[in-house]
Amino acid sequence: MSSTKPSPSAAPLRKLLLVNALLILLVLELVPLLFFGFSEGRWSYGSAEGRHLLRERIELLGIRDSEDAEQRDEILNQLHPFFGYVVRSGLFSDNPHGLRVNNYGFYSHRDYPIPREDERQFFIAILGGSVAADVSNHEQIFPGQPGSMIHELKQLPELAERDVVILNLASGGYKQPQQVLILSYFLSIGQEFDAIVNVDGFNEVALSPLNQDAGLPVAMPSAQHILPLSAVANADAELAMHLARLRVRKVELLEDIDALEQAGLAFAYALRRIRVQRNLKRYSEEVERVQQQSTLPAEEGIYALARDQPPPTDKEALKQMIDLWANASKMIHDQTRVRGIPYLHVLQPNQYHPTARKFTEYEQSIFGNMPYIDGVLTGYPLLLERMKELQDSGVEVRSAVNIFDQEPEGVYRDGCCHVTLRGQQILSTYIGRELRVLIGRSNQAAL
């Protein structure tokens, strides 16, 4: 019985094929790895760290991404008759810090108004957008700990034994005149305050151009937030269809990004990235259709959105916003001065306003091509110029734009404006020290 032996030339051929296959696999893995390494700073295998930049693009397109899978299909904001919009009451009640969205749509441990139960309580209201809301949340999560505003205030003898109560009146996307309107409302219903802190500036100059692009006055609430909600309020059959498709696209896209962030190999990452980009394009198209349907003339909808006639130029709109920012702060000052309430206005830091700060490698990797950059570059110098006028009017306004310049650690956590825990500690400490001086001076004047 004879056996068939492989041809002497077959072994080298198989070896050659195996080597070529390995080289092909190596190239398929190495090329994407180098590409994403240089473009995204992603050199290691395993889960991507932090939130993927594409999640921010989803939020910029108008649909907020919730970490809670059960809330991903929900509209988190609601129209409000006085404030423009608020976060839906009752959300996030299961978080470990006891915070939730209260009866007025603000993150807090308690519903509003909060009555004064004894004279030891010292009520501080925080006004502004999401960065101000983060200040408030930080104080409620780490009350009195080093790196908090309350810790700095406790260094003041007259506050050392007081119970400092934070009232968060800030929310994502808020910009003047929402702060002054919200404060006026709560003062009118009898809410007591012992100090007011307004942290703003970024939303005013960054979101106003988006209002201008959407044909809304800069004084109206953020178009990025209000238009999708007004679209729902004015919904017709065609718009309802687009909203339904938009929800499906969003779920698909978030699932794809979840898979993308778990990609262990660069080749798999590249394939999933292609799928994400394709679904992102579909999602963007649906958002555009919704926005087209939601920009009906004011007289055709049930939700009134004022229109400038004629529309201002970009330069005129920016000037209007700077004037509005200054005038609204003066109004808050006037309201608080007659009541003897110390008022501190803080211009928040932002990565797109040039300072002496040297960014970390990670920070540089997350600063994308955001629609806010031009507004900050042109608007922040104008805000800083107007600060002198505010100070001359008696407004206690401070610039925090340079507070991170000497910090070696990363302080920014996204491509917008929000900060890390270390950045929050620096910002809260700065606000606490400035407010401590202001309260101390106010107490001395009252003697």
C-alpha cells in the first residue's frame, strides 16, 4: 500500500501563504492602530477611556445622551412658562448622592421653595448654565470638604457654625436673561437668599450664534435646547414621523458607540467606526429634517418664539448679547442690593479663550471642531472689557479665566466647557474665597 507524500515544493508554498496571511493581518491591524493613534491618541487596546467624542456630537445635534439605558428614549427637558425650559422633574432620583431633579426642574436634595427653619441656615443661590449647575452639585455632594465653596466660606467666623444651604437655580444651556428671570421669580414667591452667585459667560457668547443661525433673537433661550421642544409642542403628522425616526436612529447610534468603545483590536475599531459614521450621517439628516419642521414662523405654531425683524448681522447680534449680559447682571445687582444680599458674578473659564494654560495630551485630544469656538474667541474679550463697566456700577464681578493656568493636571473633561473633579475643586475654591471676602465686607458694612 503506497502513501502519497507531499510535493517538495508544497511546504515552502504553504509557508509563503502563511507568512503573507500574517503580514496582511498585521497590516490590517497596524494601519488602523497608527491612524487612530495619531488622530485620537488611542494607542492601547481595550475599552476606550471616557466618553467618546461622537457622544458630544450627538448632544450638539440636539438629542441628549443619557447614561441610563432606560432614559435614552426619553425627552429629558420640558417647556416651562417662565424659565424657557427645565429638566423633567423626578429624573435621576436613584443616584447615590441623593440628588434628583426637583419640582422646579433643578438638581437638588429638596423641593423649592425651601423655608427657613432656623436662623443658623445660610441660603446661597447658584445661577447660570451647566458649569454653574456643576458648581452647585459639587457643593451638595461634597459639602464643606476641602476643594469646595462651603469649605472656604466656613473660614469666615460668622459662617463657621452656620448651616450653608445651596439652592441650585442653574441648568444646562441657560444664559441671560434666564438667570435674572429665574431669580426674580423665586424672589417673588418669597424664597429667601443670603447670597447669590452667578457663574456664566460661556453660554452667552457660545450659544447666541446658534440662535442667530436659527433666526432667533439672542435674548431667547438657547435654540439648541428650545427648538426641539417647540417642535414637539407644534408637532404635526410629518414632524411626528421624523421624531419617531430620530429616536430609532439615536438608539442605533448609541448602541454602535457602545460597541465601538469596547473594540479590543484596531481593525475591529475601524470597522465599527465606519458603521458609527454611517449611522451618524443618517441621524444628522433626521435632525436636520426636524429642525426644518421646527423653524415655522411664530404665527403658525402654538409656542411663541419671537423673531427679529429685520434679522441683525452677526456683529450686531454679538453686541446685543454682550449688552444683555451686562444689563442682566446689573439687574441682579439692583435686586439684591436693595435686599442687602451679597451678589457675586463670576466669568467662568473656558479652554477656547487663550490664556497661559498648557493643556495635557488628553485635553488636547478632546478639543474637537466645536461650534462654540468662534463665539468664545470673539466674545470673551468683549466680556472682559465690559467687566470694568460692571465694576464701576457696583457689580462684584470677577474673572476666573486664568484660574487653571498653573495647574499641571487635566482640568477639562470635554470639548465644550465642563471640568474634571480637580478643575471643579479649583473653581469652587476660587468662588468660595471671593464670596467669603464679599460676605465679610458686607457684614462689616452692616455693623
